[in-house]
Amino acid sequence: MVASDHLPARCGLLAVLVAGLIGLWACGKDEPAPELRLLCYVGGTMRPAVEELLRIYEEKTGQKVELDYGDSGTNLIKVEMRRWGDLYVAHDPFLAPLMNKGLGTQGWTVAAISPVIVVPKGNPKGITGAADLARPGLRLGLTDPEYSTLGHICPVIFDKVGLRAEIEANVDTNMRMGGQVANAVAVGNLDAAIVWNAVAHLRADKLDTVDIAPPFLPDPDVDVVTSATFGEVDMSYIKVFIATLESSRHPRAARACAEFIASPEGKAVFARYGFSPVRESDRGRAAAAGGPLRLYCGAGLRPAVSEIVQAFAAETGVVVECDYAGSGMLMSRVKLQREGDLFLPGDVWYLDQIDKEGLVESRTMVTYFVPVMLVQKGNPKGIGTLEDLTRPGVRLGLGNPDACQIGRITEQILTKNAVDMEAIGKNLTFHSVTVNELGLQVQTGRVDAAIVWDAIAAYYADSCDTVPIPLAQNEISRVAIGVLRFSEHKEMAGRFVDFAAGENGKAIFARHHYRVEPPA
Amino acid sequence: MRHDRSPDGDLPPVAGPHLHVLSVVSMGLLAIFLAAVLALVVADVGYTDWETVVGLFRSREVMAAIRLTAVTSTLTLMLVVVFSVPAGYALSRYRFPGHTLADTVVDLPIVLPPVVIGVSLLVFFTTAPGRWIEGMGFRPHSVAAIVLCQFFVAASYAIRSAKAAFDSVDRNLEHVALTLGCTRAQAFRMVSLPIARGGLIAGAIMAWARAVGVFGPLMVFVGSIRMKTEVLPTTVYLELTIGRIEVALAVALVMLAMAFIALAFIHWLSSGRRWWGL
């Protein structure tokens, strides 16, 4: 067997090719990465608007934001699994699962979307309204009722038109996403489809839009869909929102960016891309109250409060924007900013503090927090008493007394029981600013023990064990919600208090293992 | 799997078509398939236009996606070749406990929808070993992550065809080589590898083609960050979601051209009589 003559030539060429590719790769990396880049997950339809907004934002502030596109459901999975990223843009109903899973910290409504009929350019079939969709022989495309919000809304529209059977007989295709049906109309495979106005707007060069008359659109007081995963969604008003994520490494920068996108300037860009405006009042119901309510909420209360806020919104249409953080941090924010409507810290002590400046209008008891020791599953360090926390080699996680209530109360408990503070100091490996992080530290095995609320311990019941602190040695936090004196929506804030402290709120608190009665 | 020209040149040359039933049927079906593929390409060309295609090359994002696609698929191809040739040889030549199981497991990624691979990777990186790998500097928004997705989708095809290629090598030839004084490694390099070459190259082409086309797992695991993790299939999807069908098709045509050049190059590279580079 003789070596081929072109062998060296071919080897050489291969080497050149590989070198070339590596060169290509290298020149793709010519921009030095700046210190701080935010990552924003964006649902498909919102991409062009968000892209433009972030370009403006970068010009103004120099802040770079990278975008990761996908459909909103996939993005939600990525947020949950990766625990990475700063911002999330989607439309209803994805805000609810984001908040319920504790993945988001705060959400802003930036625009809304509504259904329209799209037809090929020039409207060859002469469709003038929803009733024309019942015309025999028309090829109609809809989005899948199983997987899309719009799919739930279409039957409501058809019922109102009074021609549901006739229109549904024309349905040629059900697709997963509105963009796909709109594309099918654009290439001429369908005569008409119902999609979101923003989806239609992106294809304005290929499609004409026919409005659906308002009487046929879902009614805000009647048409609400409930789904197991997403909770209730008001079909008459599908909102586009931006949320800051719990996983953010740069929460302040993320918040600033979200606030820019939610600003009037940002909303104007959404309007330019064919989105509907944000309703300043929810058809009069919240009109008297004005805009959304702002609630400062202790981080340890988030699992229950995020659900209460959703339930409240579903019942009243009033959006409550929550700012979750350690109670100490929130207290300084309330004192400094003097805005917002409600304050729900981890203990009434914080309300007392701001009331020294006359900032509390009224207060209502909501729940009780009992500190417990959270240890790793099976309690490998054999921790049974507070004294055990001082043993050499126990890695301890405690809250920072200045930042959060769990830190303040832990200090009181340790002092009251004359625990050796020097030994505690030696064992302290993690000082947190919220109670939630302590649970995570124990769960991931970075600390052996932490002192947390009973409700937070219950949240981690699958992966950690709880060691109670005897009542005599313990201190109980009493948690009350206060209406702030400078609130401009006191009546609506009062309604939220009634809701949170009432039967609905109590049931949600109890479901999340919060005590609604003081411990015996 | 026989190549049209054997390394020893002892097979009769491939004949031109004759008019008999077999040739008419086989040529006819080939023609139908080619016409169908060309019809699709022509439809794509008809929907888009020259300016859109040219416009792509002026877009920084698309150029980055082209570059990233070329780089990742080539890295994946190299990694696949490094794995698949020895792994295919092992499956073909050695019998060990669990051989049938191993043979089956190799096929699993082919059966799974690619998006499942993405979800599985996502979930894996929430487990302790996954976190450890992340701690070592692995990042989900990186070239390495793209290559990982492509590798899982593509490697099975290459291992499968490498095994088939080595299965088709007459083992008596290896024994003869051994009796003539070759070591096992020499027999592998000078006998088995050249004979299996055709099958190995076919496997590599298939793996590369799969790697270029990977999309589902990337959307789930790596994401589609412009200039960073956006490869051409992602570009096609992104353009479709905002209704720019002609741009999506123009990107598809660019992919088609890339594939054509790459396949022609691989065919040319393998047209010599010896297994190149070895």
C-alpha cells in the first residue's frame, strides 16, 4: 500500500481550515466583556420592541443587556432551572407562575395585547369583521386552545358573535403559536387567522388587519379563564410585563432597566410596535384608586403574599406591585422614599419604628412567625439545642440583625438564653440579608444549621429537617400589615388589607404553612 | 458498507445506467427524490430575493451566527470523530458483559426528540455533578455548551455507522496482517481503518449535518443570545417568530450553501485512495 500523492496537500489544507476556524472564533471575541451585563429573557413577539428599547437604554446609560429569546413557557423553564439572569419579559399568564414559584421579585405592566383578525394583504376575501369568519369555505387558522391564551379567548368571541359552530367548522389549522398561524396567512395557506395585534403588526408588510368589534371581545367582569398552572387570567386584558428575577446578581441594575422599560418612554415604544396601551384604570373599578398599589413586603412572607397578590388582582383587577427584601432594608426604603401604600414587615417592631415619624395610618395583624433551627436532612451534626450551635465545626447561617427580622430576633433569642456569642461568631459562615437565603444555604449544604421562620422551614421540609426551639427560650414575631400615611390609594390599600387578613388571605397563608393564630 | 471504489481497486467499476426494470425503477425514484428536494429549494429561492440574501452578510448578528455555526459544528465534528471511531471499533470487535445494553444505549439519543436532550442537560446541571462541572468554569451560555448539545445529538449517528463500517471489514484480513508481523494497532491503522473509511466518513458527514441543524436543545439549554449563542437554525426560528419569512428563508439558503460546500469538501478530501492523515 503506497501513500497517496495528495496526502500532504490535503493534510495541509485541513490544517489551514482548522486554523481559519479558530481564527474566526478568536475574532468573534474582540469586544472585551464589560464588568456588568444583564440577561433578559424575552418572549418572541416582544423581541423587536424590547431590542429597540434596550438599544436606547444602552445609549443613555451604557448598560449592556443581552437578550435570550424563546417562547415564554420555555423561558420560564430556563429561569427556573438555570437560576441565572436578571429580567423576564412575557405576556399573561406567565407572571403568575413566575411569582408563585418565587422566581420573580417584582413585575411591571408595560403594554397589553388584544386579538385581531389578520388576512392576506389586500384582503382578497373581503372580510370585515368576526361574523365573516363563519362564511362557508373559508380557511381559518387559530392557536391551540391547550397551549395558548388566545386559544382560550377565541371560543368566547365566537359565542358572542353567535356563530361558534359555523366558525369552528372553518378551522383549518390549530397551531401552537400565533406567529405560526400568522405566517401561514402571510404565505397564503390560510384565508384568515385570529392573532394578537402585536403579532399582526410585525407582519404589517404582508398582512392586513381587521378589527374585532368591541361587543364581541371578552368582558372584564365575566370572562376569566382559570387554569391549574397559571391561576386566573382576565381575558379582556392580556398584559405584557417585565419582571426582575430572584436569580439576578445585579438587582439594582436590573430594577433600573425594568423601570426604564415601564416608563412612559418605554410604553411609547411598545405602542409603536402595535401593542395596546396599559389601562390606567381597570374600567372604573380601580379608577378611584388610581394606579397600582405598592407593597413593601418582608422576604420571608413572599411565598404566601405573592399568591395573595395574584388572587387580589383576579378579584379586583388591582395590581399590587411588591418590593420584597429584608424588613430592615425595607424600613429604610420607606423612610427615605416616602412613597408606596402598604408595609408588611417581618415584625410589628418595624411599624413601630416608622410610626415614630407618624408614617403608619393603620395596622392589622396577619400572621405569626416562630423561629426554628433548620438543619440538614437527618441532622448529621446532631443539633438539638441552641447551645449545640456553639460547638466547634458547626457551620452556622444567621440573618443580619440590621437587614432582616430573623436576624434581629435571633440576636434576642441568643442573648436571652445566654448563649456564648463569641463561639457563635466563630461558627458564623453565612450572614444573610433575608431569611429565604438561609433556607437555601442549608438545602445546598453550605451551612449545617440556620435559624429561620417555621414557615420557611416548612418550605424546605423535603430537603431539610427542623429542630424546634422550646417556647420558653423562644421569641415570637407578630406580623402586621400597615397602610402608609402617604399612600394616595388608602381606600384600595384598605381593601387589600381586608383581603389579606380575611378568609381568602388566611387560607392562602395557612396553605403555605404560616400561622394565622398565635402559637399556644 | 461498501464504498464505490475499494482501496485495493479490485472491484469492477460502477456501471452506467442500462435500460432494464431495475435501472428504470431506481433511476426514476432517485430522480423523483432529487426533483422534490430541488422543488423545495426553488420555492425558497422564489419567496426570498437577492437583496435579502445580500443583506444578511451586512448584518453583524447573522455574520456572528454563521461564524458560530461553522466553529461549533467543526469542533463537534472533531469531538465526534475522536469518540466515534474508537467507540465504534470497540462495539464491533470486542464482546464484553453488557455489550447489547451498550449497543442499545448508543442508539438512545437518536430515538429521543432532540429537545429532550436539551431539557435533560438543563436538569442535569441542577444536580450535584452538574453543579460541580459548572463550578469548574462551564457556562450555559458558551461555545462549550453549544458543542455539548450538538455532540449529544450527533455522536450516536457516527458511532452507529463506525460500528457498521468495522463490522463490514473482513476480520480474516486483520488476522493475515497480524501473521505478517503487524501489531494490533498497525493492523487497525493499515487494514481496518482504510477499508472502513467509507462508512466512517459517511458517519462523520451525518454527524456534522446533525450538528449544524441542532436547534431544539439549544433553545432550551443554551438560549438564543444574539452575537453569543445564536447559530443559524436559531436565526431561522427567530426570524419566523417575527414574521420575516423571506429573511428566514435567506438564512436557510445560506445554510444550504454552507452545507453544499462542506459536503463537497469532505467528498473531495476522502476521494484519495488512503485514509487521509493516518
